[in-house]
Amino acid sequence: MAMLSPILPDDADTVINLRGLVVRFGTQTVLNGLDLDVRRGEILGVVGGSGSGKSVLMRTIIGLNRASAGNITILKQDTDGVDGRGLDGEAAKDLRRRWGVLFQEGALFSALSVAENIQVPMREFLDLPQGLMDELAGYKVQMVGLPPDAGAKFPSQLSGGMKKRAGLARALAIDPQLVFLDEPTAGLDPISADAFDALIRVLRDTLGLTVFLITHDLDTLYAICDRVAVLGDGKVLAMGTIDELMTFDHPWVKSYFGGPRGRAAAPQKAA
């Protein structure tokens, strides 16, 4: 079905385009000819079974893994996945400053305060006086719903939910157009996870972000994702809304969305 294709029409407004992406580690092929388009302004959920390559896909898009073959276009700039050289130094740096990343568990630097963590991208990409960086870090702390005094705290002094918000503040430090989130609600209690989902939706709407979100959380998929990409066999098996995916005849997809957890997460429709 065309609606479940990972490739959008040529005239679609996209910010990520992957064609024939192959990623190998030694003799193991994780991604094998993967195609994917991400629309500007959407929250795209990426799901798949354990070992399906979700995090590998994200890390390859942002350049932390080297592709064995294929092409990656991000924000209309091409990188060559075959030779791994991609863009030259300044162009690559300019491209990296246009996205932010929230890794699993927040990945905060333990020896830095929250404010200092948020300032890391500012120091890498910008040339700002310390006073302005302090002011901007305080603004980002408030933007993600942390109390003002959180900026002076160290990661070890934060709860799991606060660490995720601090990591998100760092991802938003230099006003990116595109944000990558890797399992952002993993390990959070249901109330904290719901609050984090709501925050992502508000930030997308107010800042005009495009969000690439890896998750296994069915509540998150139903609550905030515009479309969902299902990974399997090294490719995107299907891509669409959850209602569209429910029509896809694949055992894993049917079990994932149609099983007890999927039925519990699904919004209750009026009779």
C-alpha cells in the first residue's frame, strides 16, 4: 500500500531523506538498503523489535556510525554514506548545529552542572560571552519545565525525569530545527512519561521542530506521533499513522499494536 511506504512524493517538504542505507559491523548487517523520508514539522516515531537497528539508524544519520552504502540528506544537505567523508569540515559543523540529540538516559556529563551541560553546544558552535551563555542556559532550563535552581545542580542530584529534561534542554541549546530523541520516556513512571510527551508536543508546536523519536512506549506513539516507521529485516517495513499500520499484514506489527499493551494504549473510541 502506498500509504505505508517510507518514501514520500518528490514535492513533499522533508528534512531527512535516506536512500539505500546500509550499515554493517564486521560481518553483521544491521541496516540493509533502508529508505526513509521525514516530513518537516512532524513527530516521527521509530519502532522495531530488539536488535532491529533503531539506535544504529539514528546514530548513522547524525554521523556517529559510518554507513557502508547509501545516501543521507539532512536539511537538504547531502552526505555520502559510501565513503564516509560526507561534507567538508565547516559545512559538516554548520549542519550539526542545526540539530539536537537526546540520548538514552540523558547522557549528561556527570562532572558538569546542568547549566554547564547546556552550554556545551554553545561552546562548540558559538562564540558567546559567559554571561550570555548563563542567561541562555537559564532560559532553556525553564523551557523544559525544570525549576530555576536546577541549573546549578549536578546530574547525580537529579531524578530520572529531571535528567531527561536536562538532556532535552541541552539538545535545544542552540535552537535546532531537528531533534533526535532516543527512548526519551524509558525508565520514567507513567505520570512523568505523560508530562514529557506533553512537553515534546508543546515544543514541537511552539518552536516548529521536527522530531525523530525512537521509542517502544505505545502511549507515546498514540499521544504525540504523527506517523510511525516500523523497522525490521534491516529496512522500514511500513510507515504511516497507527490506524494505517493496523491494516498492515505483518506478524510483528499486528502483535505490537494489536496485543494487550497496544489495545490498552489505544484511545477509546466512542461507540
